[in-house]
Amino acid sequence: MSRPLVARIRLDAFRHNYRLAKAAHGGRALAVVKANAYGHGAVECARAIADEADGFAVAMIEEALSLRAAGITAPILLLEGFFEASELLDIQVYDLWIVVHQRWQVDDLLAAHLTRPITVWLKMDSGMHRVGIAPDQYRATYERLKAHPAIAQIVLMSHFARADEPESRHMLQQVETFHAATMGIDAPVSLSNSAAILGWSGAHADWARPGIMLYGADPFVGKAGASIAERLRPVMQLEGAVISVRVISYGEPLGYGGAFVAERPTRVGVVSCGYADGYPRTAPTGTPVAVDGQLTRLIGRVSMDMLTVDLTHIPQADVGSRVELWGDQVPVNEVASRAGTIAYELLCHVKRARFEYSGQSH
Ligand SMILES: Cc1ncc(COP(=O)(O)O)c(C=O)c1O
């Protein structure tokens, strides 16, 4: 009998969310499956939509090569391009698309011995100020790349810093900056991440790049975003079990630091999940969990392999009861915001769980 901690991944929900993203945006959509598909399993997720996805996006070549090795033939975009020019060989052999976001990449690409046509996504820094070509150098960079016979296609792209803020002026400025700098260039455009797909139709273009929404989390986290987010389906159910039960009396402390002190006789369930599994240690008492389908609360400090929950009002719960840490009943966004982080971080840190996949068939 192995430790009862399971990440149930519903691939039909992933497929549903991909279709929703594509329909909400229009045009084509690259499914962002970097960081092992935000912790869900990149190969399994990519295979689940391989027959309909317009392409995939990852952060680095190793992620792309493992998708190719798994039989994924659709376009794969490296979101940060290459980190050194030696990668260009595999980029050509495995027919990968690359983001180019800084001057040295342009220089190295143009100087390389390119034997096959390459598709480049030329990234502009329209206001995020992390990576990207400056707007006033963008057109000239585009022309340099376009003049090279081995650059097959150039997609104009940028990324938003504040698309998840419903009223963001900064967001509008980024869109304006992008359009002003690219006016008159006849090439496909890609601007939108999940939040922009759901909440900013003015940023929709030829290609979308949905990430977090594919996994069923609303990027607006309950802020007045788009109603379509309500139709997203959580893909991961992180499920542990009660492994021990005890009653502590009024005034007795629980767990490390005695961070929780019983306000009344409290029936405590110990659950097979801790921060080494990816559950955030910063989640405070009161963070929701569901035990045998009933909502209750985390109590006390999360430890490495265990956490404790309040079973006082769920008398039928006992050793073996199923505990949903996040999923359908407990939104991962809710756990993340209680813990002072975002769903992205929680999902991609899920470790040590047994991954079980369902919903593969169409
Ligand atoms: C360039 C780029 N596009 C799209 C995405 C997907 O973003 P999201 O998960 O917010 O949809 C990311 C994720 O970080 C990204 O870096």
C-alpha cells in the first residue's frame, strides 16, 4: 500500500479548456506546456490535444525535445529562444520555432549556418521590461531578419505584465506601443496570454498563447474578469487521505510551534500531504480543504509530509477519508491566495504524488 497522495489529471478537462481558449480568442493557439505543463505532465497533456492543437510552447529546448521524443509533431515554440548558439543545430533538426528577444540572439542567428528555414517569433518589450527588443529598434530588427533567406516566417509578439488587472491602463499602453511600432508590417501577430484571451479582446490577434487557463485556473482570481472563466474546468485534483485522527481539548496546541490552539474540543485529522509535496507551508489556519466531499479548514502549521485539518463537524470522517487539497471543490486559486502566492506556483510544484490520468479518449 503506497502513501495515499494522488494528482488526478483529467485530460478531457484540459482539452475542453484548450477549445475554450481558442474559441474565446479566435485564430490559432499555442498551448503553453512549459514547466511540465504547469506540473500536470507535458507529454500527457500534449498528447491529449495533439490532433487538434495548433502548436505548443515551452521554455527550453530540453522540454521541446521530450515532446518530440513522445511523438508530438505539431509546431513547438521555445519561449526564450536559444540560450547559446549551439542549440541552433537541434532547433533545425527538430524543426522548432524560436522566440528572439535580444540583440545577441539576432546576431547569432544571422551568423549561423542555417540549413533549414526557421520560424522566428520576434518579441518586443512593449512595457513589461523583462525581455524583448525595444520598440524603437523593432522594425529595423524585423527587416534584418526578413532579409535573411533562411528565416521562413516571422511572427510579431509581445507579452503583458498586467493583463490580469481588469482596468489596467498599463495594459492598454502596451497594446498601443506594440501597434505603433509595428504599423504597416505585414506579418502575423501574437499578444495574448490567458488573462488577455479572457479579458482583453482588443489584444486578440492571429495567435494566442494560453497557459494557466488550460489547467482550469481563472487568471483574474475572482477579480471582475470575464464570465467565460466560469466555464474553465480544473484539470488537477490533488487528493490525499486522512491517516490519523485524534481529539484535542480546549487550549491544547497542535503541531509545530503550537501555531493552532484549540478553541473548543477539536477532532483533528492528519492528512498525507505536506510542503515537500508542493502544498504551501504558508497556507494559514482556515485555508479550505474538502474531506469526503465536505468543506472544512486546515488547522495548524503545514509540515513536510503531513498537514492537519478540522474534522469536528464531519463526524463520519475517519482514517482513509478522501481529502481534496485542491480541485473541483477547493479552487487552487483560493489555496494560493490564502498562502500569498499564485496557482501557477502551486501547480508546478506538485511532487511525490502518484499521477493518474483519465479522459484520454475522444
Ligand atoms: C511569453 C509567454 N506567453 C504566454 C504565457 C502563458 O501565460 P499564462 O499562463 O498567464 O496564460 C507565458 C507564461 O509565462 C509566457 O511567458
